[in-house]
Amino acid sequence: MGTLNVRTDEAMETALRALAGETRSRSEAVRHALLRTYEAMLIEQAAADAERLRNDSDDQAEMLAIQRYVGVAE
């Protein structure tokens, strides 16, 4: 496992306090935020891929399966 050093400013400190609250450490809050951001990025990429596939009728079933998997469609 690696270590990451980050310089924080007042806005970052405020965000860290809010994310950590009383139940998480600062490290846990940062890990949580990074993983949530990464998850959002993957969902955004999958949605973009699904939109590209929408124009190809042969791949519509696969597109729907991907959207359901990432929670974009029901």
C-alpha cells in the first residue's frame, strides 16, 4: 500500500472535517471520496459508451445490460 501526501487549504480542511465527521479518520474520508469519485467516473464512461451504442441496433441488448449493471437504467 502506498502513501499519498496532500497539501490542503482551508476549503480542503472544511471538506475533510465534513467527510470524516465523528466516525472516520481523515485517511478513511480521503479514501472514501476518491473511490466515490472513481465510481462516478466509471458510471459516466459507461453512460457515454451506452449512448454511442444506442445508435447501433445490434448492440442495444448489450447496452441495456451495461446500463443496468452500473445502475444507470432500471
